Amino acid sequence: MLHQVSVEREGTEAPGATAAASREPSILDYYRRDDPDLFAKCRAFSSEAVQGMRERGLWERLYRVTVIGGLDHRIRVFNPVRGREEEMVCFDSNSYLGLHRHPRVLEAAAAAMAEVGYGTPSAQVLCGTNRHLRELEEAICRFHGREAAMVFPTGYGANVGTLTALLRRDDLAARDRFCHASIHDGIKAAGTRHGFVYPHRDLAALDAWLSRPRDPRQGAMVATDGVFSMHGDLADLPGLVAVARRRGARLLVDEAHSTGIVGPHGRGLEDHFGLPGSIDVLVGTCSKALGTTGGYVCAPREVVEYLRFFAHAGLFTAAPPAHLCAGLVAAFRVLEEEPWHREALWRNVRAFVPALERAGLVVSGAGSPIVTVFVGSTRLLWAWSRRLFDAGVKCGTVAYPAVPPDEAILRLAVNARHTPEDLGRAVEVLGELAAEFGVAGKTPAEIGAIGDTLPGEVLQ
Ligand SMILES: Cc1ncc(COP(=O)(O)O)c(C=O)c1O
């Protein structure tokens, strides 16, 4: 169905959405249903959408797969269709460098767990600030070259907490149309009345919106992903910095998918573009290259001190457990001291993208480990997803509203631990599908048309 449910909910619908929704029902149709019983939409969703996915064999394959053992370049799953355990090549892990299995990380986490216990159930401003959390803040500051950082239990919370704390109702908030749901939700939860969703990477539109006369009491924020989580392309940091400075706005960049990966030292977009310290509010997640859960915000000291008391998602919640912080401190050290994980990742990305292109697929660039294959219509997406699962290839299926209507994609997250055989298997299966469905060598428009005319049987 989709990867990110809440990217586009109210008021930010992608152009053309209505036309597409009339062909293929979208998840938004359920959310928007009017009924005095709050559970009515749930009943409809369960009996129509979920049941429909069950009947097409998609529900268990796509959304309820039981993974047995660890998440890695290969996984063991229980295949409900065949009723047995099977191995699959996996492109759903965001642990791009495999640090969730790194011995230094595991040792550090185990030692802290033995020392402190398995939780730190107290808010940070009460007794949740143990020495491992302090060391993690220091590691984050060192890595990003910042003076202060605050840790949150999740990256989602880091965005929502920061945006709700900084933005007031009368402030201006602009965000890229493709940015992560947590940025969308943060701006929405802040109740900002002056929001603007600019077309993807369209800095002229952003600049024009910010240039409108405004009350001198209104603050302004521009928020974006650094590497876009669904498409894997990069934000234009130099352009964003220029617009934000020219228009007196603060710039928030979510470095979830670039930390540890992008730039000569893996320090993210600032490293890639040679613009150290240019992001006003740098958000990070620990759930990608760092290999676990958690999020953080780097900002000037006074901003971080303010966030400690105003970012509810970090204040009114328990601190991340000490062993997780200790593991993360080790993970940051690995990022700094063991560049070969990053090198292995980029070798994989640079081999995988051209191989997919040679197989006739429309593939995103090789600028990040998030590699996407254009599928266009949701009909083709469902048909291919099922076939990929049955062939032992597990990857993301992304449809509207996570992407614009008729721009469905397969999302394959490459990691450093993928072997040439893993990558070759995905290319082989996708190449076969492209040939069988007549998609090989076609343009996105032609692929879309093929998907729209697929007979119903392919979905049965
Ligand atoms: C760009 C981006 N920001 C934030 C998040 C949320 O991070 P977390 O999983 O740590 O809550 C994600 C996760 O998918 C993401 O892709």
C-alpha cells in the first residue's frame, strides 16, 4: 500500500490526486470519511482495504511479514503462502553500514546494559541523563562539529519536538513536498497558520513564497530532508542556505539518510557540499546508518537549552536507555575510524544502479543508498511486489500518498553487507519482470500506460 502513511494528509495533497484516487482507491479515502462513529473508518478500512489486500495475497507478503532472527542483507521470514521459513535478499534495512551488528557497538551496548540495567525510565531533565547519554551528546557534537545536541527517543520525535517548540501559530513554515512525515506532522502539530509545501527541490517557488511581505514579528522556518527518504535524491543545500539567509528564515535539515553515508567523511550534506556549520537546526536519526533507534537535534547552545524544556517529544518521555546510548557512542566512533564500511556501501550502490539500468529499468541516480525503480501505476506495483516476494526479494513498495499519484516506486535500500550475489539476484528478478511486462527500455510515461492497462488477473 504505502510506506509512509501520513506524508500527505490534509491540505497538502499532490496535484492530480483526485483524478488518480478515482481510479485506484487511496488510504486517504478512509481517513477522510465522515461518520459520527470514530471507528467507522476503521471498520471500512479493515473490511475493504485490508481484506482486499488479503485476497490479493499482499497483506501478509508486504505488511505483516514475520522476520525470524536479525535484519540484514539477507533475512529469514515465515512465508505465509508456502507455510514455511525462507531466506530472502533484503532491501528494507536502513542500517546502511551494518553497524547494528558491529562487534564494537555490541560490546559497548552489552557492557552498559550490565552496568546500568536495560532501561533508564526517567525523563532526561529528571534522572534520565546518565553518563552514557552525556557521552552520546558529546559524540554527536564532535561528529557534526556543533556546540550542543539534544537526544530524543526517535528521529520522528526529534522533528516533531523541535518544530512544535520553535514554531508559533503566526510563524511561516515551508517544507519540501517530499520530506518525511515527521516534518509534515511537526509543522501541523505546531498549528502554524502560514504553511507552504513547495514543489520538490523548487527553490524558486520557495524563494517567491518567502519574499512576500510579512509582519516583522513573524519568524520563518524552511524544513527539508537532506537525502529524501523515499526517492534518495539530495536537497540542494547551497541553494537552501542562500534562500533562507536572503529571506531571514531558519533552515532545518533532517540528515536521517545522509549521516554516516554522504560526503567524503560521511558527515552528511554539509560535508558533501563543503558547507560546514551551514544548517541552523540539524536533525539526525539513529535508526539508519547508526543501526538502532533514537534521534537528535544539533543547534546553537541556547536553542538546545530551550528545546530541553519546550520540545515535548523529548521532555515528556523517558530518556533513551543507557545501553543504546553507549552503543551509539561506539557507532559514531566506527563512523569516524572505519571508513571501509562506507566504501563498501558506495561500491555496492555504484555497481547496482547501472546493472538495474542495463536490465531496462528506470532507476534513480546513485547519489545515496536509496535506489528506486519507477513502476508508475499501483496496479503494476502490486503485481511486481507479489512476484518479488515470491522470488525471495524483499523491498519497499511506495504508492500514493507517500509519492504523487501514478508515480509508484520500488524502494531498494542498499547496504554495505550486500554481496554481489544479493545484488545480482535483485537485478535478475527485476529484469525478468521488466521483460515479461514489456517495461524494459520504456519511458516513465510508457510504463505508466502499461500498468494502467494490466488485466485484473495479474493481481489475483
Ligand atoms: C527522513 C526521515 N526523518 C525521520 C525519520 C524518523 O526516524 P526514526 O525512525 O528514528 O523515528 C525517518 C524514518 O523513516 C526518515 O526517513
